[in-house]
Amino acid sequence: MQTLTLRGTDLTVSRACFGTMTFGAQTDEAAAERMVETCLDRGVNWMAEWNGYRPARISQPMYNLLARVGIRHSSTRWMN
């Protein structure tokens, strides 16, 4: 996976971004977890989660999912 460093930061991100728009609405937790694991296996480290995708709170479920696949919240950077 190609990566790039975001200008003015030390953040290196994959060129591909994975959006979580359907999580919780059209995608159940098991499917979401498989999708995230597939992305991570292929080098995607940039995932977009925005609570405007769905009226419910999405951040905590996403944190929980990332923890299940071995990524702790403290090891991630969330950019608003």
C-alpha cells in the first residue's frame, strides 16, 4: 500500500481510505470487523468515521471494534 505523510504533521497514512458510513445501519458488527481486518491486512491505516453518517454515536463502537482487532484507542490519532 502506498503511503504519504500529511503536510505539516508526522502522520503517515495509506493512500486508500476506508469509510465506515454503513456501520451500524447496513453493516452488522461481525461484517464491520471483517472489513476492518481486511483493510488493516492490506495496509490501509486511514479510516473515516464521522457521526454525521448516522444520528447515533459511532465513535465508541468504532473504538471497540478497533480494540477487538488489536488497535488501542491510545495508539490512534483521531482528527476532526
